[in-house]
Amino acid sequence: MHSINRYAEMRQENARVGERPLFTLPKTPNELELQARWFAGEFGRKFQTLIGEPVEIVQFGFWNHEAGPDFQDAAIRIAGGPVLHGAIE
């Protein structure tokens, strides 16, 4: 015998549609991929500080595969000033 709520039960059971998404979201890159892209220069060499000063990457540095900052001995110039050397994380 059919329940008087059969229609409501069927709607609840079949409420999900099984279509595949039209677009797939790009995956979030892991840290190793970001490091490789930085080292290859994919992000460019010219950036701005939060207050609008230009930052130029003179030398990306040496990729540090060990613990610590991602890049050692990098060289940057901020607002046309002298070249600064140091590590980049």
C-alpha cells in the first residue's frame, strides 16, 4: 500500500541532480610550485609595497631547498634606492 506522503518521499530521495560541473576550479598551487614559479620569474620583477613604493627584483637569489627562507642572497631595490641583499620567504 502506498503512503500518502509518497510524493514528498520521492522528492526528497531524488532532490540531487547528478550533473557534472560546467567549470572546474583551478587547484591551489602548493609551496614547491610557487617557489619554482617565483624562481622562473613568472610573477615578474616589479612590484609595489602597500604604500605604493616600487620594488624591483634585481636577483631572485639562490633557491634554498633546506629549512629556512625559500631564497637566499636575493637582491632588491625599493623606491630607486640602493640594492638590498638578503633572504626572501
